[in-house]
Amino acid sequence: MTYENTTRYDKNAVWALTLVFSRTVQRKRFLLRRLFLLVVGGIALTGGLVLLMVFSALDTGSRVICAAGLIVGVAALGEGVFLRRIMAWSTRRSLWKQGDSMERRFIFSAEGFQGSQPGMETRFAYETVKGVWETEGYFVLQMDTGHGMVVDKTGFTQGTADGFRQFLAERTGKPAEWLD
């Protein structure tokens, strides 16, 4: 059986990719980065506030340093809290900068699969797939620690999402793990 799919890499697709990678493949890296941002942000914010409260008669240079600490603290805390959203936004933005149409066409056959977009076509063997995850609307195929493919469940022009799930499990030897 052959499965054909067209997936638009819109906000939801990139969010699914980011969610899967930040919770599985890059989990430690993601958590360490988030922890670092939250700790640094908390220290900078607390330090700036304490200095402003303790030293009410600060000169202009010291007030600038306190204000900079407050700004760095708020920025680091904000990035730490919204890190996953920032990562998804950054990924989507990098796709736009490439002048990408953000639409991919996939053909999955018994021998392997191919992905195409305007001006480029790539072929893969199922052995290159390191992991398979499933979210509510997408399948995410991990190619390596930094790259993956998103396949929209509603984008099948040949085959169905249920059949594709079983097909992928047979071809890759990896059943799709569910993430919500």
C-alpha cells in the first residue's frame, strides 16, 4: 500500500514538532535551558529589586545597573516560562526566512518514503527513522536529534491515518508513541 500526504507546516504543525522534541528527544537540553533561564532571571530580578529597596539614595550609575538587572531578570523569566512557544516561533520564522512554501508532500511506499517541496525532493529509508510519535493531529518522525518531519493526519490523499499508523509501525519497527 502507498500512502500520500500533504502537510502544511503552519503554526499547529510546528507546535507539534516542538512539543514532541522538547518532551522526548531534547528533553534534558530543554529542561536545563529552562532551569537556567528561570534561575538567572530570578536572581537578576531579586537582586535588582533588593538593591533598589535597600539603597534608596542610589546615584544614577547604580540605578542604571539595578534597572538593567530588572530588565534582564524579567526577560530571562519570560523566556523560561514561554520557552516552548519561543522555540516553535523561532522554527516557523526560520522556515519563512528560507522563502519556503511551508507545504510538504510525502509519499510512503513499501521500499521507503520521499518528501518533496518546491525545488527539492528527498528520499529516505525507514531505517533512518529514529522515533515515531503521535499527537492529536499529527505524526512526528524523528530523523536525528535535531530534525524531524510532521505528517498531518487530515492531509492524506491516499490511505488513512489509522492505516498509516500500522504501516509505520511495520516498516520502522517502532510503534507510534502518543503525546498529548
